Amino acid sequence: MDAPATDPATSAALAADPATALTLLREGALAVHGRVTDASNAVLYCTVELDGLTAPCVYKPVAGERPLWDFPDGTLAGRETAAHELSAATGWHLVPPTVLRDGPAGPGMAQLWIEPDPDAPELLDLQPLDGVREGWLPVVRAEVGGGRQAWLVHRDDARLRRLAVLDALLNNADRKGGHWLPAADGRIYGIDHGVTFHTEPKLRTLLWGWAEQPLTAEALDVLERLAAALEGPLGERLRPHLTPGELTALKARTAALRAAGRHPLPSREWPSIPWPPV
């Protein structure tokens, strides 16, 4: 793709200034430079420019969304935008600045590009069944060849734990290992939230290491604030992107998670691990 690159530090600094980033994404001139070819839907790598500020972004036009059997057609861009709104309301800012806007291929989602920090520690690993190291949490047994198995593990990391809570609220059906990005300032950003907010339980993630563990006090405080916000301004911001039933289901998930006070367990009726997992 013939487009200017962004170094991780510059990318992280703009992502940490959501007011500036959101204005840039909403009002800037969008130029398409190429297509991300390994994505299942149309994902265009772009730059957006406004008043001398230029930044890379991802643009996913509604016209490029492939139909899904379990989600209404033409709704994925709105769900990605709603995921950002919910993330921002938590105060954790786990989803990059994201807007729904018009673009060269029609209406779509525009999201700030996060350039990963190449020096960030790995957050996923394969470790022996009898030797999971301290600071790591097992998720699932994985085949590693030659009839051998190992634990797929993720770090016991507070940033990932917040993302696990957000995914439970989003009812995220596709939290692969490649769907979180470490930024240069130490933040983690989750991406690819098109298959979220379904009314039926569809949580599918690699972040099961805290299953059934008590939620942190911080998470419980966030859930309390969200429950109130969903009845007010946050609910109004989400309304254009979700059906009434999906908004009602989100409120119910928030209340249920808060009442349980624990991370959810994998469902027995729905695959709990995305494929491919990374």
C-alpha cells in the first residue's frame, strides 16, 4: 500500500487525544491508499487530513460488508462505532477513536490506525501443560504438532482484564489474539468490533483466563456508571447504531454482570474460542 506510515509514538499520542482524533476523523478529507487483503470484509487503508494534520485510518464501507447469517445486513460499521462509544463511556478508552461517516465508497466506519509497538511484550503464548509460568493464565489446550499439546495462555494483565469486561458487555463474538494492539504509550486497543451487540449470547474470545473470578472494584464502579449512562446520554448515542432489542440486551448484560460480580464462564451452547484464534 502506497501510504505514509505512522510511527508507534505518533500513533499512540493521537489515539490518547480522542477529541482531536474524532474531529479529524469526522471532518477530514479521506484518501484511500490500499486495501487490507486478509480481512473478510472491505477494509481500506486511508489517510485523513484536516487543517494540516494527517493521520492513517481504517475505513470500512457498509457497501463492502459481506452478509452474515446471524447479523442484519449493513450494520457492522454502526456496531464498530457503538463499540467505541461504549468503550469511551467506561473511561478505559480500549477502542480507537471511531466514527460513522461518508467516504469514497459511501457511508462507513472510519477508525484511527493504531501502529503497534514492536517492542511490546507478547500477550499470548504457548506453554507446557505442566508448566504454566507465573503471571500467565491458561485458556485452552492447543495442538502443537506430533500429537503434542500445550496451553494457549494470555498474560494476567490489568489492561486485558478490562478488555475482557468490555467484551462481555459488547457480547463480542470475535476477540482473536490479533484483535488487540499494544500502543507505544502502554495502552492496549481492541479492534474489529463488527460482530457485537447481538441479542443472543455470542461471547467468543481468547480472554477466558479470568472466567468466574470476581470482578475488580474498578470494574464494578464502571458497571454502576454505565447502568446509569445507558438510561441517559449514552443510550441516546447508541440508539442510531443498535436496534431497540439490542440496546435492551446491552442494559440486561450490564445489570447481570454487575449483579453476578464475576467474569462470565464460556457458554456451552456457542463456541467459546474464535477461529482462527490469532
